[in-house]
Amino acid sequence: MKDETLTTKTLLLFFIPLGLSASLVTLSHIIINSTLARAVDSEVIIATYAIAMSVFGITERLAVILRQTTSTLVRDRESFRRMTHFSYYTIGAIMFVSAIIAYTQVGDFVFSQIFGVQDQDMVDQIQTIYQILIYVTIFSGLRCLNQGIIIYNRQTKWLTIGMIIRLAAMYLLSLYFIKTGNISGVTGAYIFLVGMMIECTISMVEARTLVRKMPENNLELEKINSKSQIFKFYSPLMMSSFITVLIGPIINVFLGKTTDITLAIASYTIALSITHLFISFFSYTHQIVINFYKDHEDQVKKFTMMISFLPFILIAGFCYSGVGEYAMEHLMGVNGRLLEASLQSLQVFMIMALVYPFIDFFNGLLLIRKQTKVTIISQSTNLILTVIFLIIGVSFASEWNGVIGALAQSLGFVAELIIVMGIIKHTDKIKSQQTRGLTPGGVTH
């Protein structure tokens, strides 16, 4: 898988399909939110779907990181079999926990007490939505397992192809619901589930073809030799991802304490989905690091600097050129006070767009160095500072509604970038001193 030379064209051919597929994932959520925005009581419906998705995101994230684990550790058919068995156990455990929330009083407690939803009818709607969403986890986990193989073999175009077909199906289904007028929070869950099933199927077909071409046992490359080795790599990612996905639900909990709960959650959700549309294209920067950094460090650094400011520039143009207001009103069906509040939150999310690509780059360095434990520290810092800013915002500016969530989340990302940069710089300094035969204090041995 090594190249003698690495050109910008090679990196673009690898990266663009990944970026497109990630952006299209976000577009799928925009399709759902746009469908829900056309309902009679759109603010309530979007809020119920957003809360259900917040809880779903916590468990589903543990399935998504199977993608990074597979692309980093699997190098032959033997290691793929081990990774597959590990994935089955992981998905099974996720489904067990999810089912408890979905079908017992635990879910009622989570949605009513933790999220502060006082209306029992609204709680029942949220739980019904979540009962459908948990089945998305199965297909999401299998999709990510197989996409890890596709990415390692640099056949990234298949991620884009799969997403295009998924989006087409979701869009057609959304048109059906809009035409029939049968729109509720459950509508969004069904659209999401059908789309994930289709993408999973396409990824599995292509990955199986690639696995058959891989050697049975590649002794020349570093790979996994046991399930415990997988878990040692995966578990810190699991912990840090769990911390990360807590941010969304926590923000929704605090937004429930603002002046207008439905406006706050709905505007924040819409703004975040648009922000993800722009930054998600750059969410695979870590895969460039995993696949190319060891052999082409300088080229990867230059390429990262070239692309990392683009999401900030794009969102700024979207917000201040009038394009954003037009697109949100005429393409997404968002209007009135919800449009104004969503645009205000989106302007604040420019901060997150500025730092996100750099965080993903440094996380890629942690993956190839197998320093995944560091992500627990950086993500914890993100979470803690996000909560601090949420408390301040709700206490002193509750009328800001969704802007509070956007600002807190953005500043949390800034803190995460500072921490991960500092740790990597410190580690590199120590390694450099060791290479020169020096102790940290500068004494020659």
C-alpha cells in the first residue's frame, strides 16, 4: 500500500470521495429535518426527533468507531475475521443497552427527568422514535466495519456511491411523506433507517470483494493478532467517543432551561445540521494521516493546511451573503422566528468550523501512534468546558436560546484543540530529546 511519491492529485483522489460521502451523510439529516419542518407543529416534532437522536448518537457512536479501528488494524483476511467477531460482540452489547432504554421505564426516566420533557405525550413520542432508531445501530456498525476495509484499500469512491444511492432513496421516501402529509417524528426515524440499510448493503458487497483479494496472513505488516489487542486500541476510542456524544444530549438538556425550549432545540438542531454539512467534508482528515503520514509526512501536513480553512470560509459566505437565508427558507422550509434563530446559531458555529479540521488531523496522529488514550483527556476537556459555558449561558442569557448551545459547543472544541496540540507537541519534544540521547533535562547519556 506504499507509494514512492505522493502527489496532491493522489491525496485529492483519496480524500474527495471520503469528504463527499461525509457531507452526504449530513445532507441526509438535512433531508430529514427539512421533511419534519413541513409538519403542522414543526418545532415540537423537530425537538422530539432531536432528543431521540441525541440518545441514539451516544450508542451509535460506539459502532461508528469500528471504521477507524478496522482501517488502522486490519491488514489481511485473518485479522479481518478477528475484527468481524469483535464487531458482532460490540454491536450486540450496544443493542442490549439500547433496548433497555427503548422498551422499559428507563427510557421514560431518561427523557422526562434528564432531558426535562414534562409533557407525557411528548415523552411517548420520543420513546417511539427511539424504538425505531436503535435498529439503525446494527446497519451502521456493519457499514463502518466494511468501510474500514474499503478505506484501507483506497477504494473510497464506493463510500460516495453508497451515499448517493442512500440519499436518493431517503429523498424519494421523504417526498412520499410530504405528499401524503403523514409527517411526525417517527417519519424521520423511518427515513434514516431505510437509508442506512441501503448504504450498509453496498458497503458489505464491495468490502467482501476486497477482502477476498487480501492475503490470508500478511506477515510483513503490523496488524492485530488477538481480540484483546483490538480492545486495547478500541476501548480508549470508545471512552472518548462516549464523552463526545454526551455533548449533544447535555446541550439539549440545558437548552430545555432556556426561555423557549422548542425554539432553542429546533434552531440549534437546524444550525448544527448545516454546520455538519460543511465541516463533515473534512471529517476524514484523520484517514489521510492513517494511510499516508508515516511515509509522506511533509506532503500530508501541506495538504492539511491547504484544506483546513475552507469550512470556515464556506460557512461565513453562507451566513453573510444571503445564500443561507434563502436556502434555509426555500430549500429546507424553515421560516419565521425559527429561521432567524437558526441563522444566529449558525453564525456562532463558524468558530467550530475553524478548529474542527485541525482537531481531526491531530487525532489521526494519535491513531497511527496508537495513543488513543490521549483522546479521553482532550474530549473530557471539551465536555467540561462546554458544560461550564452552558451553565453561564443559561444563567445569564437564557433568552439567547439556541445560540447558547452553539457557543458552548464551539468553545469546547477550541479547548479540545489546545489540549491535543499541547500533548502531541510535548510527546514529540520528548522523543526528539531521546533520539539525540538526551534526558528531558538535557543531560547526555
